[in-house]
Amino acid sequence: MAVKKIFTSSKKRTILFIGLIILTSGLIGTIIFTYYPDPAHPYNVTNVTLVTEDDVNLQAIIFTPANLTGCAVINSHGFCGNKRWNQHISIELAKRGILVIAFDARGHGASDGVLGREDLPLDIMAAIQYLQGLGTINKIGLVGHSMGAGNSMNVAKLYPNLINATVAIGAARTTSDISDVENLLMLLGKYEQTQPPSLLFDFLEAYTGNPAAELGVVYGNFTLGNATKAVLSPNTEHLLEPFDPVIITETIIWFELAFFGAQQGPITITSTYILVFLGITMVGVLIALFIVMVYLGNYMFKGKIPDYSEKTFIKNQSVLKPVVYYLLFVPFLAFLLLLPLSTVFSSMVPIDMFGAIFSSLVLGQAVWIAVVYYLFLSRTESGHRSFSSLSSSLKTMISTNPGHSLLYGILAATITIAALATILDWSFNTGIPTLREIGTIFTIAILFFPFLLLKEFYLRTVQERLRASKHLDSHFKEYFYMVGLGLLMDLSIPIVLMLLTWQTSLGVIAFVIFPTSIFNFCRQLFLPWIYQNAGRNIMGSTIFYSILWAWMIVGFYPFGGGASISIF
């Protein structure tokens, strides 16, 4: 009962106030270390629009140091990234007097166009032309991560007279023509999903012709344009390479050697603190959001909450059985539909191949959830299976206050996305949707609502059985129990699959599962709480799920189907 009083007393306001204090503290730290990390070496951050040769508008950020040295670096993000993803590198270079321009590649972030591999060099060329137009830049370097690294090497090979040095992160290339890229530094994380460390030795042999070349050693000469080095960072995987201090430090040193002939003094990395304060900010925003959702639910439903404990599909029903059946069948069988459905979705919705994959998994899960429920959980009192049992149970969980519940879910999703997108936009990810993205988000949310409704029905059936069997009268106990079960159901099989395929020929599976698991973890933190406060109606939690999921697909994955694994 003590927990209940929190939600009926001034303690709600106290918790909200604490959350806002934590949120404010984190934001202040994030802003300081993003824009004012080193008073002795200040820089300005401005936004510009680049126009490519084929008339695509690219949104870019310019980091202009006060002590400009006449040198500039073009910073290219990876597939599904954006102009802020490599921001730690941009900040540290700007502190050293090097101007940095980072842009959203076509089809990514706030830029126009659709992703097409053959057109990517035009994006970097637009940045080069912008720098040339400034009249103050006499040396240009390229740094890129993953897809951006591959694109940077392609441009450097095509235009050696324009590029003084290149840094490739997370894209070890071993082809015989790699030595055509002048002054090339190759960086990999030890825990790369798709690229084992041995590729760095293959790269060095291809570039230098020396089969005994070692990691961490500079070979060749910067003046002659044949300098090279390969470094393996011991602490990171593919997605997080741009945040790794070892990789950032090596990048700084490489450009200073190429531009100035020597390292320009000791290096102090401050951008790491951005992640620390981002973590503090996220804790604060989650506390504040959860209390706001309680306030919103109390206002909209005023205690009109249904009780399912006496319903036949809840009362005296096993919690363990639906969990076990889900784990045994749904993840594996959903993969069987992955290839055919991906082909269909690639031609139906304006999202890349990964968006099509995730869309296919959602539909595949919905199909097999219906099958599993029918086969194992739909028996009537006479012992016969019945689809009417599924439909009647589903109807029960959507019949009370459906309109209010839908409105609650839409408002909660809008508030959540606005808060998360704003915070991410200030730190490392361009998450604020553009106009075309907003339209696509709602289109995808509506399109997949019925399929996500089936999944929510299954999970909230487990939650109601859990509540009834444990006699849980506490919001908090029910919430934490269900978060644990939800994580078990949604993440256990994918994580095992990810670990089994890491740094194998199927490493791309691990690469896809890693960020998806992060999203699923966040989703499981929200949905049980949304359901509890949306009048215990799955319409509210489903529309919240649909909008949040669509935002993830549209906001983090590019427009266009031209992406393939070969561009990493």
C-alpha cells in the first residue's frame, strides 16, 4: 500500500521534481561538453545546406575552430547513421584547430534524396566544393565510419590531388588497389561483428606489400602519399567505434601528422563525458516520463480500470506456458517468413532493406503468435481448440474505454518521442523527425497496428495472468515482474543467436541484432507501464508501440533500398 500512496499523494510531484533535476543536470553537462568543452580552444557550431551535383540537399554541421589552421576534415557517418553520430571525432578535431564538416548522407537524417550506393561520392564532393569555396582551406582530409569509410576511400582514390589523408573506421578493405588511397589509416574494434581482426593484417599486406607488417606501426611517407597504419582498438564493436577514445586519439594523430608533420601537443579527450551526461539525462527523462504517464492516466481514466482476473483466459491460468510456447516457436518460425516478406516490404514501404527486415519480423511474429495461441492456449472448457476463444479474449482486452486508451497511447508516444529525440539531437543522433518522416511514421504505425496488436495481446495476457496468480496489488511489483518476463521472451533467443554468429561468416546477423536488441530493451521498459496507465486496454499500449516502432524504423534507417552489406 505504501507504493499506492506514492501515486495518490504529493510524492508523485516529489519524484517528478527529482527526475527534472537529474534531467537538467544531465542536459547542462551534455551541452557544455558538446559546445564548450575546452575554453582555451573554442569553436563554433553552425548548420549549412550542401547541394550535390545531382541537386540533392544535404543537411550538414560545421565545427569551426577559433584558431583555424587552414586544414579541414570531412566526417562521413555509417549506414543508418547521421551527421551527429561521429560527433565525438568532430569535436576533438575542432579543439585541435581543424575545421570539420559532417553531413547527413542522402536518404539519412534530415537530408533529401534516397540512399543509392553509386551516388554516395557526390555527397562528399559537395562538402569538398563547399570547403574550397571558403577560400581559407588548403588541406583536406576524409574520415568515415562503416559506409562512410568505404565512401571516403572511394573518393580519395578517385581524387588523390584533393585529399591529403584518409581515416577509415570499421571498414577494413583488402583489395589490391587499396594502396591507391593516399595516407590511409585503418581502424577496427576488436569486437567487430562482421570483420575479424585478421583483416587488418590482410589490409597492411595489400597496402605495403609486406606480409610481416605489424599493427600500430606507421609505414611509408606522408610527403610521398604512401603512409599507412592499422590499429585494433581493444574495447569496442562496430556501432560504437566513433565513440571509442583509442579510435578518436589515433584519428587526431593521423591528421596532425598528415597536415602538420607532427603531433600538436598532448591530447585530452573530453567528448567521452558527453556519454556520461547523456546517461544521467536519460535517467532523469525516464523518471519524469513515467510520472507524467501516471498523471495522464489518472486524468483520463479516473479509476475506471477493468479487472480481468475472473475472465476464463486469465483466472487460474498458467503464466509459464505462454512464455515457454513463445520462446519455443515464435522467434524461430518468424525467421522462416523473413525472406519472402522482406521482398514484399521492400517494394511497399519507403524504407531500406533493414526496415523491410524488421517489418517482416513483426508480421511473422503476429502470424505465429496467432498460431501458437490457437494450438496451445485457446482450448475451451470442453477441451476443443477455437479461434473464437482468441477473438473473444482479444475483444475483452480492447472493449473498455478504447477511444480514451488510443488517445492516451498517441499522447504518450508523442511526448516520449519528443523528449528522446530532442535529447539525442543534442548529443549524438539526429532523431527529430522531418516533415516527410512524420508522414511516413504515421503511415507505418497505422499499417502495422493490427500485427502489433496481436503481439501486445499475447504479452498483456501474460501480464494479467501474472498479476492474478501473484495477487499483485502494486503497480511497481507488477511492472518489474513483467519487464523481466518481457525481456526474457523478446531478447533471450536473439541474444543467443547474436553471440553464435559474432565474427563468423554470418556476422551480419549479429550486426543487425545488436541495435535491435537495444531498441527491444527500451520498448520492454515502456510498454508494461503504458498498459497499466492506459486503462489496462491494449489499444493504448499498441498504438504507443506502433508509433515508437515506426519512429525507430524511419528515424534510424535511411530512405531508399540501395543499401547492401557490401557498403559497410
